[in-house]
Amino acid sequence: AAVSPADLSAVAVTVGPGLALCLDVGVRKALSLCREHRIPLVRVHHMEAHALVTWLPSCHAHHAPRPHPPSASVPQAPPPPPLLSGLLPPFPFLTLLVSGGHNMLVLSRAVGDHTVLGSTLDDSIGEAFDKTARLLGIEAIPGGPPLERLAASGDPRAYALPRPL
């Protein structure tokens, strides 16, 4: 990211939903950074982050670091600065979230106001990749990157597969 700790005004971390082990690793690292550099921790909802990440301001539009009072604990995040015009998405909108562990259609009415309209009952795409990788003897987790490398060197005409609709 080409930033130093002095450039940070806070550390954001996903707190859920998600795989507990993965979340734990991220939260522990974020807490450590916040304690070490005396900056606030911002808790982020995983799925809301997926839906809204494209509306973040450019990395050049960051806020200057704020001085923090000495404290052994992690300070709480200050209220967010007023949003600049044009940074909020045009609510309401629909989002199709297709990520490693989640496939869902979400109606977003505002920041923090989302309704899941539908979700897959079977595996998400990431889970399907992991299972396919295991069937092929690939033990890496996640399985998607090794499968992608295999696919790039494969023969697309090796099997006559039906064309999807």
C-alpha cells in the first residue's frame, strides 16, 4: 500500500460474518497495530464491505492522522468525517455478491440497512473450488488459485461439454 503507520488514522477489520479462524487472524493483527500505533479500530461487516468497497474514496483522498491521547487500550474510532458528495452509492440498489464463501442477492437501502433477498442453498463458489481441488489431489487452501493455474494450461476442447443457456 506504500503507507507507513504514521499515515494511518485508523485500522479497519472485518468482524463477521465469516470463517472464525480467518476472522480471528485479522482481528488480532488489527488490534496489535492499533495498540502499537495508538490509532482507533473500525469494525467492518464483511458482506457490507463487499457491497460498498467500490464506493471508497481514492487512496489519495485520505484524512490526515490525528494525535491520540496516551492510553494502554485501543481507542474507539471517532465519528466518521462528513461524506463528500458523490461518494455514497445511489440507494436503494441490488448487489449480487459472489465471493469465496458467499453467494447472495442483497437489497441495500442505506449504509447498515441491507436485506438478503436470496442465497444459494448449496456451496458457494469458493467452497466448490476447494472441493474440486481436493478431488484432484490439490491440498492447497484456498483451492481456486491452483485450479486457475491448471485451467490456464488445459485444453478447452478436451471434452465436449454442453453450452450453458
